[in-house]
Amino acid sequence: MARKKPRNDNGTVLFDVFYKGGVRTSNRKVPSALLGGLDGDDPARAFIDEQDSKIAGLSGNPQRTIERVVRSSGR
């Protein structure tokens, strides 16, 4: 029987992001240190929104509006 590879827990949580207009991106990484506590996963949305803002600024494309952020199903 083959042994499984040990998982590398690098301190990130994966999220699926749904944008207005039906666009979805999967497995967006958010540091786990930002999550938990009373705010739950709300800081993930702010973190991803900040990333999207930087990307939009560099690419020259308008920033997409986030509709909702959901934790990715684990693999």
C-alpha cells in the first residue's frame, strides 16, 4: 500500500469568488491569520477585493464587483 504525501499547511485558506455578471474564480488564497474570530470569513472578501484592485490597476481593466465569497470545497 502506498503512503500518502504529507499535506503542506502553508497557512492559507482557498475561496471561490463570484462576481456580478456570473463570473467565478476558484481557489483564491487568503492567509488564515486574517480569518476567524467574530468577523469569520468577512476579512477574506476585503483581502480579495484589495488584490482585485491592484490587478485592475496594473492591467488597465475595470475592477469587477464581488457578489459573494465562499470557502472552496477541500481537496
